[in-house]
Amino acid sequence: MKDFQQIFGTEPETQASAPGRVNLLGEHTDYNDGFVLPTAIPQRTTVKLGFSKNAQHHFYSAELNQQVNISNNDPTPSGFASYIFGCIQLLQQEGYTIPPLNLHVTSQVPIGSGLSSSAALEVATLRGVRSLLNLDLDDVRIAQLGQQAEIQYAGVECGIMDQMASSLADTDHMLFLDTRTLERQVIAFPSGTEILVIDSGVPRTLAGSGYNQRRAECEEAARLLEVQALRDVSDPQAVEILPEPLKQRARHVITENNRVLEALQGVSAQRFGELMNASHASLRDDYEVSVTALDTLVAILQETPGVFGSRLTGAGFGGASVALVAFGQAKAIAQNVLKRYNDVGYTGRILVPASA
Ligand code: ADP
Ligand code: MG
């Protein structure tokens, strides 16, 4: 892995970092103006910066061992450079003058596993440029600019959760976020618990098309219910007038929002686990974004002593599970679960705790 000095021949002027995130409750709610409950994970993305000696920006990713050279007037690049280029372009649109930069990225956040390496890259980049040029940007603005970079430049229609979690959450708390008003609240984990995230080993192949279809279904359901967004409905009975599958889709969003609001009141570890289990059932049966491997992994987790609850996390169609487990037991539980998962023909991988 080449460091900043090896790539650019000088020492960096400054550096900044931002964490990945995992969402504990509130899945597929953020594009319905709803409620989410993510936490930051220990793995971070670090961006080191200096001033370019020529007219181009130079972006280097150590994980990809790739360098992209680009000037402000060039068309948007593809791949990892699009996220960084997007952040810089949006800062210019805010009225800041951004000189050509040397920018070096390293990361421990698993890329493309649903732990939001993309938001970590955007937030770390924006924090790095803020530090280099002393820009007057607060953490919420950074999250919003990161989201816009992802939508407008990387071409991913994401909600605001990932960037808000990366910009504002820490690893010791959950961040309740109202994605409509951006009202937020830092809340404690149920006492005596920690987080376990296991990758199912199944890539999220259908994630893009499935995600867009679910978004469209939710918009249609909101239109038929005559509300601005599904967040404006709290009674699950209201969906009964909808045709299938809009009825099931809306029911997931409404019950999921209610689960987040219940957790926000401060519930026991056991109750929090029950809410996670109910979330998984709803994602599997009503929202239909699970796959057999994830159902298998989550079922094994739910049966394992020391696990309060578990569900798929992220958009679904593959990806990772998250579980709330007894404090200090995550690694031992993971070994046990991975063995049973392996016995039925799958290969999983521990993502959090990081060193497991
Ligand atoms: P996730 O955010 O769940 O990890 P995404 O598909 O949203 O998955 O984002 C992954 C993309 O973000 C990568 O394909 C790459 O373009 C970019 N990316 C994230 N981290 C890095 C990194 N350390 N180096 C280069 N590109 C990165
Ligand atoms: Mg992402």
C-alpha cells in the first residue's frame, strides 16, 4: 500500500477521517421521510490532502491502487473518483474556490458490503477539504453535500441516512434521525449489549433494480393514501385499501417507523431484539427484499444464546446481518454462528467487531 509521500513526493498538509455505519432499525424508511437508527462502526476511511503542483486534481485510492487525474472543467469521471469530484464540484457551487488537490484515500470500511464506505469516503473528503481550506461548514451541511455528491455525481439515488450517520454518529451510541426534518437524538444502546455484523457472502446483485422498484411502489402507495410520504401514516390498518403489493410495502414502512419510535423511548435489550426480529420478518414477508441465505443467517443468529435479536441490514437482496448481542460475547457468538452457517453450505464473514 503506497502512502501519500510515495504517491505525491511530499507530506500531506492535513488529514481527516469518517466512519462507516450500520443501521439497527428503520430499513427502507429514509426515502419515505421516515425514521432511522444507525450507529457508527469502528472502521474508518481516512483522506490525506495537499495542494497539487499543476492544474489537475490527483485522487489516489490505496484500496483500489488506482489514481485519477482530473481538472475542474472535465466531465464527471466514473468509479471512486466520481464521489470525490462530486464533493469538490458541490463545494464550488456553494461559492468556495477549490484549488487543484492531491488527495490520498485509505479505508478499513469494507467496500460494497452495506456498511457505507461510500458515505465514509464523501464525509472524510469534505472534512479534509474543510480542514485544508478552513471552510465554514457544519456536520449537517457536510452530510447533505455528501448525499448530493452521491446522487448527482456517482448516480446513486440514496437517502440522507448514510451521510448523517457517518458525519454525526459515534460508535458508542445510536443516532435517531428523522429524515424529513433532520431532527436527531443521540441515544444509548440497551445496557449490556454490543453489535455483531456478519456478511452473508451473497452479493447484492439485484439491489439496484429492486431498490428503485420499492421506491416507486412507496411513492405510489403514498399517492393513493393521499399523503406526502408514507411517514405521514402511523396506523398500519390504513394500508388495507391499497392493492397488492402496495399494501405490503406500505405496511412494512409504517410498522418499521413505529418500531424505531418505540426503540427511541428507551427499551430493554430483550425488547430491542424483538423489534429487530420483527423488522426482519417485515422485510422478508412484506417488503420482500431478503434472500434465502440472509434468512438462514438471521434465523441461526436468532436461535443462538446471547443474541437478543437480528435482522438483515442495508437494502437487502444479499449483504449483511446485524445483531444485538450480550456485551463481550460478539466474537464467540460469531464463531459459533459462522460454523453453523457453513454447515448448511454458506460462507459468511465477520464485519463488526473489526478485529474478530
Ligand atoms: P457501500 O457504501 O455499502 O460500501 P456502495 O456501492 O454504496 O457500497 O459504495 C462503494 C463504492 O464507493 C466503491 O465502488 C467505490 O467507488 C467507492 N469507495 C468507497 N470506499 C472507497 C475507497 N476506500 N477507495 C476507493 N473507492 C471507494
Ligand atoms: Mg453506499
